[in-house]
Amino acid sequence: MTTTLDAPRTAVSYDRLARTEHHRWWRPLAGTLLVAVGALVVALGPYLVALAALPGLPVDGDGLPVLPDEADLAAGLAGLGLVIPVVLLAARWVQRRPAGTVSSVAGLLRWRWLGRCALLAVPAVVLMYGLLFLLPGEDEAVTWVGWERFALGAAVVVLLTPFQAAGEEYVFRGWLIQAFGAWFRSPWPGIVVSSVAFGLLHGYGTPWGMADLIFFGVVAAVLTIRTGGLEAAIVLHAAGNVAGLLVAAAIGGLGSDETATDADALVVVVDMVMVTLYAAAVLWQSRRVEGQFLLSR
């Protein structure tokens, strides 16, 4: 089984794994509906747990309880992470295929390959943030929140952000790519639709920010198909989010409403360069270790 876009016609690439003998035209639609509804349901769970665990919270103008920034972030991250089993169940129950085929062509998440990708993603993200701190920008006063509050925020970020990033990848680079792959021979309809949907999910801030999110989606999708699994996309997504949220935790910005879609042109250019360099490194590495990692179980 090959893992690249330029695979032989007789091989099954990642985007075509939902095209089994059980495929019917309606299964991707039914599965997408299940994923959408299931995501809304499981996302409520962590918020309900947080509200039950923190009685006596202040309320906003509408009379709704207001969670502390760290608790609100934890609930949001956990809710997105819980989408993963929803996607896996949709693959198994609706499309009647092994749930692990959403993870990779090997039928499971390939942890050794994920580790290889992490060794590439972490330095790339650190370099990117180093460059961003050197860029000229508005002189905004920032205040260190102190070690106690930073430790609490950092613990939430480090423990839960990887699950949040993985949850989004299982939906956009996993489920949607393979849903369109069940209908189309070309991977590009799925790549385009999933990347635009990924950008729109984050709201609209600036044209540059939206372009950056869509660019990330396209690169992550291509990496997923070329390497035969979600590992490279998950690692890049998680590393970038962890770094950004750790900075926010250090300056008391975890409650900010800003997202990646609010980025300005200079930040977007640096981010696009970093994502491109990471993708090139992953594709180079995948050619070197394909037999050892990419198809290993």
C-alpha cells in the first residue's frame, strides 16, 4: 500500500480509504451529519462539568455564569478533543469500515512517525515565534502574570491542546478529506472544501488571517495524503497552538477573543514560510523512512 498522491492506480491512498465495498453515495452525508451533531453534544460536556465543579460563579449581563479563563479554555479544548471518538464511530457505524483508517493507511495512529514529525515541528515553531518577537509592531504593554497563574494556564495548555488540535485534524483532514474521497477520484475537492471550512470555523478577522488558515489547511491536507495519515498535520497544529497559548498564558491573555484569523500580513508571511519549510522537511523525511514508519503497525 503506497502513501503518496502520485501512487500507482492499483493502490489505495489515504483520501480513498472510505471507498470500500460498503460505500453508498449517502454514507458520507449521513456520517457528516453524525459528526456535526455529535461534536455539538460532546462539546457541552466539559462545560457542564466545569459549571458543576465551580459553584458560585459570577454571571454576565444575560445572567449566564462566567468561567475563569483557565477553566473556560480547558472546557473548550476538551470539547474539541472529544470529537475524535465521534469521528471514529461515524467511520465504523455509518461507513462500515475500520475506525483506524481515519488515522492512517496503517489502520492506526503511527506513534513513531508522529515522534519523527514532532522533532521537525517543534524547532520550526520555536524559530517562527523567535522571528515574530523580533518583528516591528505596536508597542503594547504586557504584564507577567506570575508563576502560580502561569503554571495553571500552562498545565491546561500542555495537557489539553494536543487533543484539541488532533480533534480538528480528525474532522477536517480526516473525515472531510475521506468523505470527498469516497465520491471523487481526485483529492482536490476534499482538500479545497476542508481547508475553506477550517478557515471559516475560526471566524473572520483579516483577509491575511483567513488566507493563512486556508493555506495551513491545504498544506496539512497534502501532508496527510502524501504521508498516508494525520500524524504530520496533528503535530504541526498542536505545536503551533501550544506555543501561542503558552505565550498567552504568560501575559494573562487566555481569555482573549483573538484567533489566528486576526493575524496581520507580516505575521502571516512568517507563518506561511514556517509551514512550508516544515512540510518540505516532512516530505523529505517520509521518503527516507517510508518502509520503517509510514506503514508500520
